[in-house]
Amino acid sequence: MPAQPPPLADLAPGVSAAGKLDQRDIEGLAATGVRTIVNNRPDDEDPGQLPAADARRLAEALGIAYHHVPITAATLTRADVDALAAVLAGAEQPVVLHCRSGTRSTLLWSLIRLREGADPSALVADAARNGIDIAALPAIAARLA
């Protein structure tokens, strides 16, 4: 049975968020034409998690650019937002951002969109339509300001 891509939350044309990825998920994403993966999970967040170095080797062997911008909600900084913005500025689409559930990746992407003038209420509502709760977005943005 061929690898299937994981469920994706569409954030914008060419940019999606996903939960945790394993080898079969990365293979499935490659089969659908994903060109860039951004991992927002710190290594060893969960037992048995695919380490970023192994995921990078696999993704690159499949022709996918791979970036590791690990974050936690408690330690999120402006530098983390800057790092993802820099990756996205040069990333070939389609791009899949991922973390454990897709929430942190969506939050980080939304912080970039806020810098671009997006409405925070609209970002929270869009995420909710994808089953992702980023209601804390305004408070986190204020903390990082």
C-alpha cells in the first residue's frame, strides 16, 4: 500500500499545517508534490518521535527541502517568528509546517501574518475552521511586541 499524506490544515495557498510526521507521512507528502517541510517540534518531545536529523535525511532523499525551527509555546520568541519568516520567504511551495498537533505551527505562521497586517480575529477563526485552537494568538502577539 503506498504511503498516504497526513491530514493537512490549509493556512494559505501553498502553505499547510500538520501534526506529527513519521516516515510514511513524509513519503506520502513527497508523493503529493510537497517541496518544503518545516518541523516546529523540539527533538525528544515525545518518546519514539522521528528525530529531526533522520527526518531531514529522508525528506532530502525524496527531493523535499527540510527546515527545523523548533518552538514551544512557553519559550516562543520574536527570533522564532523571524526564523520561520526567513524560511518561508525562500521556500518552494507547497510547504507543510508541522508540530505535534499542528497548533504551534499554525500559531507561528499566524504571528507572521499579523506582522503583515492580518486581522487576528480572522486568523483565529480560520484556524478554528481547521479544528485548531489559537485563541491565545492576540495575547502571545502582545507578549512578543
